[in-house]
Amino acid sequence: MPVVRHRGRQPGTNKHEQQRALRPPQRSRAEEVILHRLRLGYLTLEELKDGFEERPCEHCPHMTPHPLTHYLLSCPATERLRQCVGPENAAALVRQFQKNLPLLLEVARAAPPPR
Ligand SMILES: [Zn+2]
């Protein structure tokens, strides 16, 4: 029976691996999830429940019926985001930060968005 010889694969020599090496540092799965959810403009778990009226922000004393909107547009914990783009609606703010994801992630790491 003939011996099948596998050609040894040289790591880092194919085009895909070379392209990967040129990319900026990989984000963790948890960070990807945060960014994805912010892009979607999700509702929090509590907002989905019947009879939800408002809840306290996790980062300031504010009570809010729209935790994500508060988080993006008026919470002191994310003030740095708004200083960069001025007053916007939440969707425009997140769209704007597609171009500056490192800052969005830095703020979201320090003060996680509502869940
Ligand atoms: Zn807040």
C-alpha cells in the first residue's frame, strides 16, 4: 500500500493567514457581542417584560424607561462618546462609532451597556 505523503503546511504562508496578521488586534467574543448589540439598538431584558416602566441606570442615579437610549445619549458614564460627535440620536451615535470602535469599546468596557 503506497504511503500517502502530506506536504507539510508552512504556517503563515497562505494568503488568508497573511491577511489575518495584518488586521488590527482581534476583539474578544464578549466585545464583539457588545458592539453587535449596540449596533442593533436592542431592548433590555426588563423592557421586554410586561408592565415595565423604568429602571435605574447601572452607572448613575437616573431612572429611565429606555436604558440603552439613556446609556448612549445622556449617561455621565458615556460622556466621552458624545464629546466626540456632538448631540445626536442614539443610532447616529453608534453609526459614527463604527469608525472609532476602540473608543466605543473603551467606554463600554469601563461602563458596560445595560442588559
Ligand atoms: Zn446613567
